[in-house]
Amino acid sequence: MTTDAGTAGPTQVEVRIAALDIARGLALFGHQLYYVAGSIRPFQLIVSPIWLKHFRFGPLEYGWRWLTYGERPAFRVASP
């Protein structure tokens, strides 16, 4: 399960950073911020395998590959 989450590494990190920034912006401090931080990773571990059943990689990885290779990479997983 963690290998699925690793396939979309930069997206995973950016989601965590954005969620914590939003929590801080809502003036959540102390234990409330710990609850937010503690719930992000389990959520990602549940959602990542579902996402990766339909797509090859995360949205940031898609953009990164597009910029790197100069052409749009295949985003969706081919249907069997």
C-alpha cells in the first residue's frame, strides 16, 4: 500500500503542506493541528491506491513529466 503512495510522491508532499497551511490559516493550534496532521497520511494511504487504479501517477508528476519530456504523457491506465 505504501508503494502506491510513493508513486505520487511530490503530490503527496504538497497535499500535506497545503493541508497544514490551511489548518494554520484557520487558527488551529496545539492539539487541533495534531489531529489534522495525524489524519492526512491515513487519508492519503486510502486514496492513493484508488487514484492509481485509474491514473498512472499524481497530477504534479504528470505536469513534471510533460515539462521534462516536452510532450503529454499518457495519464490514464489502459483498460484491460
